[in-house]
Amino acid sequence: MDGECQLHNDIKNRSERTGEELVLGQVDFINCLPINLPIESGEVKINANIINAVPSKLNELILNSEIDIAPVSSLTYLENKDKLMPIADLCIASNGPSDSVLLFSSFPIEELDGAKIALTYASATSNKLLQIIFKEFLKIHVDFEIIDVGAFRETPLQGNKYPAYLLIGDHALHEYSKMPRNVFIYDLGSLWKKYTGLPMVYGMWVVRKEAVRAGLDLSLFAEKIKQAKSIGLSTMFDKVVKKAQEKVLISRDFYSTYFQHLTYDLTDECKKGLEVFESHCVKKEKVTVS
């Protein structure tokens, strides 16, 4: 059964349950393993129906009230503060390199003026971040098109249709692991840090305000998710790395550094970075995507 069919069945099964059960969304990417794995293994017990999906799908599901708590794109949170609220001060951020929000290019980034760049269907925040980097920081005009890279038999660079393309999460890690050395690779977390001096917040754990008003015990689930993070980064870390290698085979040393580069705590510095990102997002002049 493919992922989309499984996701449909998970949601259908939820709708057929008697009574209301919490539905917890999880990003099906390696960067969320420190939180996901302790929950999925039963090390941290949460009474919830779990839905795994890419960030863009979780954004859609939570706004449609089909899930209650999930890590969503920070852009989705910023655009829907009337519907969503942060939970447990948890995020997915990097104070510098993210290692899995990557622009792959046939040319140096400064030479992409006038190019059409392929964006990923899997993310809202990373797409917006790349637009900001080109428009606000590099002052380079480019056009964008959202594509499903998985639908290509070869990479967009090999097909010569796009001189550069953006990938996130496991897709970026997989591409990085096999990419020939003559490709320029730019980490958007590093570029954001270079131009703002702040961390970049890619996603946030949020809860639907309607679910809270309906009586959801927010403190209980917040504590469970924080507990999962703590265990995933300590006593279960070896299992987290092993699971990551099963998904995308890269060295243990790489993954040790990878998880060190990520932060899951919405610190004051992360909040400042999020505010700066929001200020760029709300500027009147929009960037168009074809």
C-alpha cells in the first residue's frame, strides 16, 4: 500500500471510531525521529491515533480539523495564529546549517539571475525561505515552480529543465548522499544565519485551538511530547541513528553532527528568528510561484 492510500485509510479509520480520540500528526522525516521514535516504539505512551505525512500534508490536515496536534510549517502557524497555538515550546530549527534544507544547483548561486528554480511540494516554509533569500538578501530575480521531484526518473539538473532545485528532509539527505561533486549545494539554514545572525525555525508543534476549547488536556500531551524528545536525544539516541541509517544510509558521524545542528526547543533566539522570518513574509511585494 502506498503512503497516500495508507494516509487516507488512517484518516478514514479515525472518522469511524466511537468517541473523540486525539489525532497526533508526525512529520515522516529523519529530523523528527528523536520525537517520533520514542512514541512509535511505546517508550513514551500517548493515547492517540498517529498520522505520518510530509509537512505540507500535515498543514492541510490540521487546518481541515482532521488532526489535533502536529509539527507544521512555521509559515502555516504564522498565517493561522487564530486557529493554531504552540505546544510545549517545541520546534524544528537550526542555528546555522540544517543539513536537510538544501538547494542543489548547476551554477554558483550568484549566477542564477533569471533562472527558473524548482521548489518542493513537501514544504511551505522552506519554499518561502528560498524566495526571501533570493529577493531580499541576494537581490537576484528568479522564477519558481513547485514540482514533485519523485515523479522524475532523473534529477531536475540531469533533465536540464531546472538549473537549481530545492529539497527538504529525507529527500534532501538522499540526494546529498549520491550527488556528484560538480553540483553546488547551498544550505538554507546557513544562508539565513549568514544574513540575519539568527536561527531559522522551519516547523513548530502546534495544537488546534478548537481542540483545546473542546476539552483536550493540553498539559498532558505537551509533557509527553517533551518527554519523547528528551529520551530520543539521550537513552534512545543510538536507536534514532540506526533508524535514520535505515531510511537514508549515511555515516553515523554524519547523523551525530546532523542532530547536533538541529534544535527542538523554541528558545528566545529561535523566537527572534521566527519574528524576523514573519516580517519578511508579510512584506507587501509578493514573490510569485508558477
